[in-house]
Amino acid sequence: KVPAFVAEMSAWGVQTFKIYVGTGRPVAQAVIREAHQRGKWVTAHLAWNYRAQDAVEDGIDSLEHIDSIYSFMLPLETPRWPPPAERAGMKGKALADLQRQILEIRARVDFDQPAPLALINALVRKQVAVNPTLVVYRNWMLLRDLPAVQEHPDLQKIPARLREGWRRTAAANPLDPTTQELRQQQFKLMQALTARLYHAGVELFVGTDTPVQFCPPGFALHQEMELLVESGLPPAAVLIAATRNNARAINQTAELGSIAVGKRADLVLLAADPLADIRNTRKIDRVVHGGQVCDPAVLLSLVPTQ
């Protein structure tokens, strides 16, 4: 089935294949093999059935989400957060106790231990890129109960109904307030790992996992770039990751990722230097899309706020 599926998707012009959570190694290997035979890019969001170490050795091109690496730096005996089907059969207290136990371990990962070092070295050796998506871990997975997340100014730029829907979802899935410090420690370690990967020579992308809750389309990209700089990356490296590197991940460097004759005229003109302050990427003077020059103020005025 995999060869036929990859062939069909390729015929439709698909450039990148994503192996999703729950896919086993034999299927993943088949996707990588078939896609690479057609010159396509293969990425993966990993958990449970497919280890990062195995995906790297199988020839994966990139990994989605910093946790696709972080989770596989833990000792093998570490308790794992169960898949949805297993969680459905567990009682509330059992889940809460398991979550705290896992958090306590994840909040003190040592990247200088043999297993983490081996995985980082393998990523470098096999030239596997990583898309950290730090913003989704801060804004939803780990720290959605922080006022700084729920009251972020970017949320005022999206429709009110969407904002309220996100808040209702958060209220229906509350985080244990007594674990907030552990969750903050884990997020800081995720940022530290991101910087560690960059300084080791791993190519990084800039992504957001939008439209996950509290990751507003467009604006979350600026938040992600800010988080990457906060993690220890130079602004120039973040800008390269968001442009040239991202274009490479979708096999479209011939059209996107840099400004050159013959490429698609999609770019933004800034009113301040982002190398001096990455937050200056928000100071957009003009948007050029398909060669058409647009005023960002006019574009934002067209977004419904109710």
C-alpha cells in the first residue's frame, strides 16, 4: 500500500511526506524508501512506536517538534505518557500521578549523558534537520495556564469566537497548578536542547503547529522566532531558518527561501533591523505577495474581530 500511496501523492505534486505519531517502523521505512526514490522530503512527528534513533538511521530528512528528540533522550526505563486508547482506560488520579512522575523526570534531563550525546551526534552525522515548534509547547502543551500565554497581545488580532473557543478548550483540559514549576523547567530544557542542536550543527526550521490553541496563525511565527533567540540562537540564524531552511524542507528552494531573479516575489519589507532585535520582524512596512505590494494595516483591517 505504501508504494501506491506515495506514487499517487507524488502525482498530485506532494513534495514532503510526514510520518505521524503512532506509525510503526516498517511502514515508516517504506515511506522513506519510496519517497526518496522520487526525490521527496520525509519528516516525522515521533512518539511511542518509532524511536528517533531508528528514524535517523533509516534516513529521515527531518524531525518535527523538539519533543520528537527530547523524549528519546530519556532513560529507556522512563515511564511514557500512554497513547489515547490506553489513557481512556485509566482513572483520573492514576493519570495525574503518572503525569507528575513523568514531569519530574523530564524536568531534569542531562544532555551530557551518553544517550543524548549519541542522538545529537547521529543527527549531525546523518544531516537530519529539526523543526522545534517551541511556541506550541509553551502556549499549549506545557504552559497554557500562564496569564502571559492566555493574555498575549497577539490573541487580540484573531476573531473573538476563536479566542473564546481556545479558552474553553483550555478550561476543559486543565493543567495541575502544582506542576507548573516542573513544566517551566522542562520548557527551559527544551529551549536549551534547541540551542544545543544549533551549536552542534543541526539545521533548524521555524514552525508553529498553528492552528493549535493559543498559536494564532501568522503571529505565532514571530513568537517562535523570539523563542529561538531567547534560547540562544543568533537572530541571523533564526532568519535563515525561517526562510532558506524552511524552503528546503518543502523542496522549493528553486522558488522560495531567498531573494533572487526568477524566484517567487513573496517577501516582507521591515521598518527596523531584525538583526538588532528579532522582534523587529513584527515591524512590517509592506508585504509583497506574488509580486503584488500590500499594506499590512489594510490587510489586518480585513480580519474579522468577532
